Amino acid sequence: MRFVHFVEGSYKGLAIEQAGILRGLNENEAGYPGSLQSLLNAGTDALHAAHSRLSEARQLDQSRIQYLPPLERPGKIVCVGLNYADHTRESPYEQPSYPTFFPRFASTLIGHGQAIIRPRVSEQLDFEGELAVIIGTGGRHISKERALDHVAGYAIFNEASIRDYQFKSPQWTIGKNFDATGAFGPTFVSADELPPGAKGLNLVTRLNGTIVQQGNTGDMIFSVVDLISILSEAVTLEPGDVIVTGTPAGIGWARRPPLFMKPGDLCTVEIAGLGTLSNPIADETPPA
């Protein structure tokens, strides 16, 4: 199952994607099944019922819709740093033996096609292509054996980072939470469409068509299973929570000279089986 959250005119809606065609309903139309968050809260049967209903819905004119993040207000977005050994080697850090967790706020999220914003206070806007895990069944103290039972699906994330602000303190939170820097989408893909734990998927980030990152989800130091089990030792996971699993090598900050995104650029992240997340880059609009 592949779901797309969109806005058409003044109404939000939900669609399914099949072979590049979107079929969906706005929230003001009869038969609208609810948001993806409400479906995750209701459980797997609700997702299947919504998919069946939307398969009979009208075909959307994709030139008239705007993609939204699959989930606009996740209860928790937990990101993972230094989860690929090649990326750790290009960073100023040693490889940790425990996942480097940090939060991202829902207010930073944007959808496929929306602009990632370079803030007025920095020119160090960097790219990070990542796999995002979306929780379907909540819980705490989740065993590794049962961890994948708690995954509803996956999506793509571009965790654009403001590097100089990231390194202002030992905590990375500010540099990872500027407005309009968390690109998320374009599609929620249910877990049953991918290998267990989304392992073995090629990940490619391109800047203006040039490959800048190339990795494979099978190279994550802490797998999806590991992350869910370890995180749930401390945190109760809930339906709709998002775990952003880390980025491979190739970030702009580590290049010489550095390669940062600038207005007019186009950044895309492609993950096998999940599609391509594409976002232009724009400058922050000065205050009126």
C-alpha cells in the first residue's frame, strides 16, 4: 500500500499511488477515510479498508495538488546520527557504541516539491538523505524479535542541516530544527512492500542531478530492529511516531571545498522501492 497526503485548493486529502497514478479524496468529499495518522491510530485493518476505498476514488490531477508530509504532526520524530560508518569517518566524531538519538520538531516538516529554506542567518545548508520508519503499533520495552511488528511503513527523509548551528554546542538540536528543513515523503509505503526492516535498499542523494551520496540501508550500524528496541527501552513509541535512521557519507560539510545548498538548487533523495523525494532550495523571505 502506498499513501499520499496532499492538499487540493483549500482542502487536504488522502490518496493511494499505483503505477504513478494517484486516486484520492478530499476531506470534504463523501467517503474520505481520514488522515494517515487517524488510520494508523485505528490499526492495520483501517489502513487496508482505506486503501480499498481509495482504489475506487477519482484520479487526481497531479498538476493541481501539493504534496504534504505523509504525517504533518507526528507525536515524536527521533533522528539518529552517525549510523553509517563511512559518514562517521567524515565527521569529527568517533563511532559510538550506542545510537546517537536527537529530536526533530514537526514544525520543521515540508512535503515533496516544497522548498527547503536556507535561513537568513547561515549559508551552511547541507543535505542528508535518509530512510524514515513510521510506527504503526506502539509500545515500550519492545524486543528485537517483535520490533518489526511495530512498523507500519517507511518513507524518505532529507534531513537538511544548518551545519554552523549544529556545531555551536555539543547538542545538535538547533542545527537540525530550522523551519522548513525536514523534507518528508513523497509516499508512505507499507512495510509489507519492502524487505524486512527495509534492509538492502540503495539510497542516492543528488544535487542538481549530480550524485553526492550513495549508500545502502543494509549498511546501517543500528538496524531498524535495533533502533526500535533500544529507543523503546526509554520511550513509549506511539502510532505515527517517526524514526529517521541516519545518512551515509558524502555530506557537503565534509567536502573540500564544502558544498552547501543554495537558492535555485534542486535536491533529490531516491530510495529503492520508496520513490524519489525532490525539493528545490530557496532563501528565507525577509520579514515584512
